[in-house]
Amino acid sequence: MSQRSAAALWELLPDGDRSAPVDVIIPEGDYRKPHIRVHRMPNLRPCEVTTLERLPITTPARTLLDVAAAAPGRELERALAQALNRRVTNRAVLLELLSHQHVRRADASRLRALLESGQPAFTRSEAEEQFLALIRKAQLPAPEVNVKVGGLEVDFLWRAERFVTEIDGFTFHSSAGTFESDRRRDAVLAAAGMRVTRVTWRQMVNEPEALLVRLAQALARTTST
């Protein structure tokens, strides 16, 4: 297995359309079967193939390289972030693969650019993905995503500005237990010198411009203090 089929099996990309053909790599020759999409790759090295659930499959690193040619930019970034976060591969393995002479330069360029640009953003929910898209569209300073501060994992962190944004998701936290837990987190982060703001799904969908203005003002204040 290879390409998007391998990426889904490694849980780097969603399963997608289950009726879509299964991607496979063969070194050469002809292979015609229903619901199979064949990719011929005579130079595939043995170290780029492994097994998963007893299925022969391209390694996570090779899989990322193969999907890089066609995957939209953010989809590729999410797949890379997922692979690094789950530790199924690492930067050293990826860079070694990209440097190998049999790798086509066009296939490697997008993946190399992501590796060289810093830490790819790893989001855990649709709400976090929506917030990240808003930040990037507005060209606000790039935050770190799902990183630890003072022993707590926060959704978005502007480290230099000591500013944290937590995403409350689709629904408001209405239970007393959740409300108290959120306030305890905020207090711990405040004690660590962080300013914290909370963003709801409703704010992102219904008032994105006002939300971005407030964020820009908050970032400017933390920079100037």
C-alpha cells in the first residue's frame, strides 16, 4: 500500500472515501485489478517499505513524500504534524529520505519547505483548525500549537508575548465542573506569567473580524509591556 491509502492506514490522513481505489506501488510491469490504483516506482528502497497489520506498506516517511505531490498545503502540514507528534517518523529520517538521489526534486520540495519552516501546526479539533485558519488569513504572528506551559498543554501560545488562547470548541462549557477546571487552568497559567483569553466556536463563525481585532490588540499590548 502507498500514497493516500497508506497515509490513512498510518492515521496521518482521514480515511476519506472508502469507495476510492486502493493505492499500491509496484516496481515494474503491469498489474490490473478492480479498485486498485497502481503507482510504478522501480527505485523504491527496501528501507522505505515495512509492514503494518501484516500488510506491506510504505513507511510513514515515504508515505509523506508520496502524498506531498498532490495533497493541499494544510493537509500535508497536518499529516506531517501528526506523524511527528505520534513519533512514527522524525525529521532526521525525513531529511535523509529527501536527500537521496532517487527522490524527485519536485516531490521533495513541498515537504522540505515544511520541515525547514519550523514546527508544523498540530491541531486536535475542527475548532482549533478553524482558529488557525483565521490567524493565518489575517497574517497575525504565528503561534505554537498544542504545546506545554507550566505543566499544562495549551491550545495556542505566543511565547515571546507570553499570551495564550484556549479554544472552547462547538459548545459553551456549561457544567460547573468544566467551568471550575478551566478557571484553575487559567490561574496556573497566570501564575506562570501568561495572559489567557478564551475563544468560542460562535465567535469564530459569527464575529471573526471582531475576534481578530481583539487578538491583535492583545498581542500588541503584551509586546509593548
